[in-house]
Amino acid sequence: LRKRGAQVDEVVLYETKLVEISPKRIKEALRGLDAATFTSASTVKGFLEAVRRAQVPLDSAINGTKVVAIGPATAQALKAGGIRKFYLPKSSWTIDGLIEAIVKAVRPEQAVHPSTLLRVNGASKDLQM
């Protein structure tokens, strides 16, 4: 645009930064997970970098945990990072679709109903799908 004479103002909408997390905390957080959800390629990259810094082998970090990606770009980042088995939403690449994929990953025998009870860290919340 500048080459064509336009005035261009660059505005950074957001910047992704990796938060430093201790190896001990990473290892504790990875224990006993039913599912790990990724909502962007940057969350995948951040997770992989945190695991690398904690010196936890990727296979050990995932260790049977169901991995769920919100959409194709996130799935591509998982593949590039060496994670080959994951779930994707079927109906839409939204939070509703992500919830549907989590339920399918964790409870494949359970049909997803319009109102699903999701439990996170011992808390529960009714979510309308």
C-alpha cells in the first residue's frame, strides 16, 4: 500500500507472549487430564514451548490425554508440533463446536444434548449449545 502512495498506520491488536511456568508446575498441571483443548495455533506453540522448557518429553506430556483443536489452523499447528491424534469439531469452529468435540473425545458413548453439563476443575456450569 505504501508503494502505491497510501498512508499506512500499523496497529498491533494483540501480542502473544509466553508466560514463564516452572517445570514443576507444568508437570503437576499435566497429571490426570481428561482433555487438553487448544483454541489457536499460538496456544499450541506456547504449550509446546512450555513443555520443552520443562524438559518433559511430548509423549509423556500428552500421555493418553485427549487433545481437542478448535479448527483447522490449530490442528495444523498440532501436526507441525508432532501431535498427530486429536479431535476437531464437526459442526462449527466455535466454542460450541469445541464443547461438542470435547464431549466426543472424553465420552464418545454420550450423545451431545442441547444443554450439556461441563465440569472443570471440580466446578460445574450449565452451557447452552
